[in-house]
Amino acid sequence: MENVQAPTAALLTSEALLKHWQGHRGLTRRTIEAFPEKDLFEFSIGGMRTFAVLAMEIVDLTGPGIKGLATGEWSENPMAHISGEGMPKTKEELLTIWDETTNRLETYWPQISTEKFDDAVKAFGMYDGTILSTILYFMDNEVHHRGQGYVYLRALGIEPPFFWERA
Amino acid sequence: MENVQAPTAALLTSEALLKHWQGHRGLTRRTIEAFPEKDLFEFSIGGMRTFAVLAMEIVDLTGPGIKGLATGEWSENPMAHISGEGMPKTKEELLTIWDETTNRLETYWPQISTEKFDDAVKAFGMYDGTILSTILYFMDNEVHHRGQGYVYLRALGIEPPFFWERA
């Protein structure tokens, strides 16, 4: 008798993962809002980047990233957080860009069918992974940098938003 | 003709999620190792907790947490990161506790069958969620606090481990 293993069941749906991500994005948006205008663009610790640049890294990965994962087209525009070109100059501009990215995520996400999440992909023409591993990387990178923003806020004497509130 | 929707397929297996978590845990372990002994227990920014205490929060959630999720038994021991009781005194002690937690995760994880991930749970007798949402919370909390440890390291003039290396 053959030893046939049952296929391993899976536990997270595409819709649930998007909701989880958007919950994180809501919290990151509130973290941006918590910064005084000047400190958002000027304050940092230990030679690190400002929170505006860290937030734009999240934007640069998420927006062109979800389009690339959904369509196979990877933007060749220089990334604002690296080139400086297209960097917002005010908190309001940054929040507007943030919200455009949130909408873009809603638009492209349903174009990735669940069967494709295991597909191999070279993100931004450079990073080998699967669609799922790339998405998890983007999310983890957001949580990582937002946590750094919390330290900046604490160093500025400002209470960060509650970590457990997501919306 | 009835409009019957296909059930939404799921995209992440229990095994893949555990591997993702353990990858993060490997990186957090290297972050602990990167701290000078004294700074691990004394350095902080903006009135925050030391990285030793943040690491013990991760231990206190992960170890008793995975046992609770797998067995329904929630430890009533006071948590070291809150009470101070059982706090390690050296980096080596902290790493030993860290590794015990890693092993505990391997032991209890397979006891949670995939069908149970959607089950309602009151984590630590207090926090309402599902088994999956609780696990994601523990993981996100680890990435969040580790990112804060990176700022401490940068402020100390120490290069943190590469974020993209997981093992």
C-alpha cells in the first residue's frame, strides 16, 4: 500500500491577509500623523533615515510592488526614498501618497488569484522569492520600520499610537 | 441557476507559518547577540524598556502563549518582563531561555491542527481573538520590538544584523 500523505491544509485566505496588511497600514498612517511636521522630515537617531524616508520606503515597496506582483510589470521609475525625486515635502503630501498606495493595494490585490501565491517571482527585477514570500517581506518591513518610528516618537516625548489598534 | 461562489482557497500552510516565525526568531536571536552585555540590560531611549526586557516580553508571549494555544492551559506564573521575577541576568542566560522557547514552539506547534486556527480563544485569559490572530499578533509584536532594538544598536554605533537574513 502506498504511503500517500494527505495534502496539508492551508489556514489563511487571501482576503484575511489583505485585511491584516491594511490594518497595519492604518496603524502606520497614525504613526506618520503623530510626528510633528518638522521632526517627520528632520529627526533621526544614530545616523538612521528620517521617518518620512522610512515611510516612503514602505510606499515605494508596496505600491509598485503590488502592481508588479499582480501584472508582472515592475516600475522602472527611481524610488523616491532612494533618489529623493518625488519625495513629499509636507506631512499632508506624504499622507496623500500613503492613501493612494492604500487604494492601489485594494485595486491590484484581487488580481492575484490564490493559486498564484506560490509562483516564483523576481521582485523589482532583482529579488527572488514567491508572490507570498514577497508580500510577507513587504509587511514585515513595514512593521520593522514603524517600530523604529515609535522609538523616534518616544525620544521626542510623544506617545505613539496603540500597537494593538488596527484599522 | 444558483449563483454558488467557490469557497475561497487558502494560501499559507501551518508548516510555512512556523518556518516564517522561526526565521524571525533566528534574526531576533542575532539582534540580542549584537548587543554589548551591559547595554543589553541598561541602554534605552526615551524612557523605553531595555532590549533585554523587550526580548523577555517576546519570550513571555511566545512560550506560555504557544502552550496555551495548543493545550488551553494558560500559565499563571507572573511574566518575567513585567514582574522582574525570573529575568535573566546575563546575555548567555537570556539566549538559553530564548532557545528553550524556540524548542517549545517546535514541540507545541504540531499539536494545533490546521482546522483549529480559526477557533476563538482568550489568550492569557484576557485577549479575545482566534488562534491565528493571536499567533500573528505575537509575530508582529516580535518584529516591532526587534525594529526598536535596531535603533538602540544604531544609537550605540553598532551595525544590526541584516533584516533580510532569516534562519
